[in-house]
Amino acid sequence: MPSQPICSKSSRVSRNMENNEKSITCHFCFSEFELDLAVSPDFSGQVTEIYDCVVCCNPNKIVYEVVVGDVLTLQVSDGNE
């Protein structure tokens, strides 16, 4: 039986979404890792998401402000709150 390809988050992004790759530092272990934030080019507002650290697996709460598809600010805090 042929193996199924593993889809990454970026491969599932629809064509009308832009990737904003950002580097963050884990709130717990202080390791740096990359996130691909898929944002619609016409979206403006605040987004809150939880991302697990790729090193320690603890949850990081990511809050970012978007203006017309561009990520302007990004904050990382404890995702256990």
C-alpha cells in the first residue's frame, strides 16, 4: 500500500491566504522556532492562537495584530492560561 504524504500547515493554505513566516521564542524553554501565520490579504484585526513549542511541546499563546494582511505586532505568552 502506498504511503500517504504528510501535509504541513503551509500546504493546506488556500490560494487567497498569504503566509507570514515569523520566528518566535518559546515562553517556557526559550527556544526559537518558526511559525507560518496564514492571513487573508484583506483581513484586519487581532488573532489569538495556541502553538505548541517544537522543542518542549508546551503551549504558547500567540496574539497578533493584522492590518490589511500584514502582521504588525506579535506577542507570546503562557498558553495554559
